[in-house]
Amino acid sequence: MRRWVLTWIAPTSLALVIVSAGVAQQDPIKIGVIAPLSGPVAASGNYVRMGAEIARDWINARGGVHGRRVALLVEDNKSDPKEAAGAAEKLIARGQVPVLMGAWGSSMTLAAMPKLEEYGVPMVVETSSAASITKRGNPWVFRISPPSEMEALGLEKYLGALGIRQADFMAVNTDWGRGAVTAFGDMLRRHNAGIGAVEFMDQAATDMNAQLTKIRSAGGDTLFLTTSVEQITLVLKQAQELRVARRIITTGGSSSPSQLVKQAGAAAEDSYHIVFFMPWFPEAMPDPNLAKAFVDEWTRRGNPFEGLTEGFRGHDGIATIAEAIRIASRAEPQAIREALWKVSLMGLNGPIKFEKDGPAGRESGQSRPSIFLVQIKGGKAALPAFLRK
Amino acid sequence: MEAFLQHLLNGLLLGGTYALLGIGLTLIFGLRNVVYFAHGEFYTLGAYLTFAAASLLRVNFVLAIAVAILGGSLLGALCERVLLRPLRGESIDTTMLVMIGLWIATQNGELLAWGGVAKSIPHPFPTAPIVIGPVSVAPLRLFVLAAVLVLIAGSHVLIHRTRLGVAMRATFQDRETAALMGIDVGGIHTLTFAFGSGLAAAAGALLGPIFLVYPSMGDLAALKAFSVVILGGLGNFAGATLGGVILGIAEELGAGYVSSGYRDAVGFVIIILVLLVRPSGLFARAGRVG
């Protein structure tokens, strides 16, 4: 009997203990990601996912966070605010994620935000620009992308060099587009520049001739364009067809100059783009080595180069979350939220550190991202002449 | 005035393609009383087939469009034979649900096959616009307008001047009597679906190069097609043609002179007004379609 126990039960139970310990150790930390993987802005959402996957793999290659691997649970919000709220609920309630990253578009993020408060789960906002996101008093929101106001301030220093006297606006009819028009309009008014036509377009609209015809008659010298890269492509092509001779400046950092060169061709020439990552010259980024490594890894994976200006957001978002979990020492929503306030990290865009924003006592976190301006010249993204040394 | 002429020209170019979408749908509607939710998917299919032929197989641009139209027609016929024919005599709800299923399945199939990133179809036309007095227009858009006119004229001749057209119209009016007169009603059904779907694919093939190609592009197109059909009256060829042009111009002028944020609302306000004043469409004759 005794012998039987020794030969069978002991090794079996020992094996079970080892196996279960192994499972506990390998049970990954789940991070929820909400992104538009289908619908009109699907390209951007997929690039953010690719960037997030690189960050995940790098973290896991370094041994994970406190010895646990990081896993991403990605949910498609279909470029639709209604779906974004559902995606957040699904990830939190069914996926049991302690932290989220998302949800690309401002309207989608705003729709998902009440769910964060309901369940008490923090979310790192990687792309959205509408000011209201950090002003609503939702203490679970931490944004690493610049709101339109910060972007406008970033452009302010180049106003003299650009010489804008009268600007027209064209924006997607969402919280993001409307917010950008207000932010850039206010900044320009402070500098006594005139505001001409202000035109909006539906997110799925393809024919923007009516808006462009109005802008052509408005007679400004600069057109501020705020929308996804798909619509920017269409607007640039249609502006060329209608001979809308303007300096065009896109805002929001989602213009992907390389994709515009590919799809809009000559119509994209000379246009200016506010971007938050410059994959064409990683040496000019705040952390050149990190930028170079990311561009190399992105290319090695066969991801399209034009996605880099969007993909970096996914990396920075996941890196921020992993750092917060490391500081918190445990993957629980409340602990991660508290740790997010202590994060101080060098991301691809630059330093990430949250400041309080919004009504006192219920502040959201807002980082101060770096803002860059590039111009398409000779079919390539380049620094504008006045920025070249 | 300069802006008005440009708006009018833009509206005409847009309206032409709306007409093409509307004609295809109105024929199918008139024939089967099927709420053909998958119509927009043939538009998407036409665009993707053109992309595949012109960009991947490097086929000549015009030939690529022809391939797309042919592909759309064949699949339209297949859809009639495989999905709708077995449902003949079923309630309208059943066919409607099957059509919604087809719509969702094809759209997700496209997403799976092509990915969510928008594609751009290469075309041989110069990008510099042609300037005529106060208005300017891209050569590609003129080509599209010409192609739309040819297709509409061709459809008109087919429906009003050929034996096949007579048979189609007879079947629209009274299926049983047409069958008694020796018309192959089943064949007419298949042909009408092929024809209607081919026109939707043609619209997608022609608009794809102007705009971008992505899986959900058909949703907006289907919405416009339904609007055109409601405007022009069910099963009414001339109504769909004029309805398309009216909708295109109304949207364009609405966006130009009211507010671009309400662009689509302008079209729908017109439709509501039409439904209030002439419930069977602007150009409908009483008791035409059974």
C-alpha cells in the first residue's frame, strides 16, 4: 500500500502542483483594446492594433510584467459609437480585463466612457482629440493623444512662417471634427486671422464637391482639414479637380502622409500635416533609438509603412498601460488607475506623464504629447522649408 | 453664379450614378416586390472586381469595368436562382430576412477577403481638371458621365425596343398572363436580376476609381438607391432616371446653399414631401405594377 502511494500518488500530485503553478505563472495579464477594425476608418484602427501587438511582443520578450505575460483582447467598434459602448462592456464584463485602450475616434471614446465609470475600469485613450474627453469629469480616462487645443498651440509657433491670413475649415461631422474647428478657429482668431467657410461632412461621405465649391468661393488662403486619411484622400483629389488652390493643413495626426502620396498622388503635393510620429526621419524623434527600433520591427513584420503614423499610438498606449501595471504590482483596475498617475515613460511620441484635467475632484489624466509638422514635397514627407536647418 | 453652375454640374454627375443604382433596383422591385437589401453589395462587388482586374491583373481600365459588370450580372442571376427562386410564394418577410442575411454575409465576406483598408483603383485619365468657363471637371468624371448615359440609353432600348424588354414589361404587369402568352417567366426573373445587379456593379465600377473602395461602401449606395426608387415610383424606369438626377442635384444644392452638415437630410426631406403629396412616387401611373 505504502509503496503504491509512493509510486503513483506522490508523483501525480507533485506533477499537478507543478502544472498548476506553471499555469498560475503563465496566466497572462489581459489588456482590452477597442479599435475600429472595420467600417469607414478601419485602416487606422488596424494600424493601432499592429502597433499595440509590437508593444505586447516587446514586453513579453523582456519577460512580461512581474513575470506575467501580457495578452491583448481586441474588440472591433466598427467605427460606430454605439458599437464602442458595447465593445467596452463586452471586454470588461465578459473578458474580465482590468484596463482598456481605445477607442480611436472621439465619438467612439465618448460613447465608451460611461461604461468605464459604471464598472470602474481605467482606459488609456490613444488617438481621440475632442477636448470634452478629459473635461467631463471621468476619473477613469487617461489620454496620451493631444486634444485639438494642444495641437492648435503646437501649430501656433509656425503661424508667422505659414502666413495664414484667412482660413477655411472642412471637418468630419463628429465630436473630433467639430472640436478641431473650434480649437483651431480660436487660435487663429487670437492672431487676427479671418475665418471663412466652415463645412462639415458625414463620416462615410465620399462626394465632397459641394463643400469644396463653397470653400473655393470663400477665398481664404488656407484650408484646415480634419478627418480620417480615407476622406483626406478624397478631399485632396476633389480639391484638385475643382481647382481649389489653397494651402491645406490636416489636423489630428491621422493623415498618414505616405498613404496620401500613394492614393492621392499629385493632389497631395505641398499639403501640410500635423503628425505625432515621423517614421521618415526617426532620428528627429525624442527617442531616436526607440523610434528606429519600432520602424524596423514594423517593416520586418510586413506591416504597411504608411500605417506607422497611426501605429505608434498603439505602441505608446500599451507601453503606458504595462508601465502602470508594473508600478501597481497587481493587475486590478483601481490599482492600475492610481499607478497611471505615477507613470513617467519615454514613448515613441516623446515623454508620457499625466496631468490633471477637468472638474476638480474628478479629474481625467492628460499627457502633453509632442506635435510635429511635415509637408509632402516631391512625393515624399519632408520637414517644411522653414523647419529645415 | 459661378458656384451655382459648379454645384449644378456636380449634382448632375452625382445624379447620373444615383440613377444607375436606382434603375437596377426599381426593375427588381417592380418584378418581384422583393426588398432587395443586397443591392448595395453588388455596387461594392463591382468596385472590388474593377480593383482586382485593373490593379492586380493589370487589365485595361475599360475592360476591367466590363469584367465587373459581367461578374455582377452573373452573381445577380445566381442569387435569383439559388436564393430567391426557392422562396417564390413565401411571405415578403421571409425573402426580406434572406436578403438581409445575404447583405451581412457578403459585406463580411468582402472584409475577410480584402481587409478593412480602403483600396484605390488606378485609372488612365489625367488628374488635371478640364476647365470650361466658370466650371471645372475631372476627365474621369466626364468619362463616368458618358458611360452612365450610354448604360441608361442602352437599358432604355433594351426595355422599350426589344422583344426581351416587352417580355420583361409583360411579366412586371401580370405574371400569370405573361406565362399564358408563352413567356418563360422564370428566365425573365433571372435575366432581370442579372440586369439589375449588373447595373449596380456598373455604378460601383465607375464610382470606385473616383472615390475609394471599402467593404461598407455599399450601405450608402443602397440607401440612395432606395431613395431614388421611392422618388421615381416602384418599377418605373423613367422615374428612377429622373429621380436619381433630382436627388443628386437636390443634395448638392442643399449642401451648397443650406448646410453641408444636412446634406443627406435634404434628400430625405424631399422624399418625405413626395410621399405626402404623391405616395406612389413622382412619376408613377396608377395601378401599373402588380
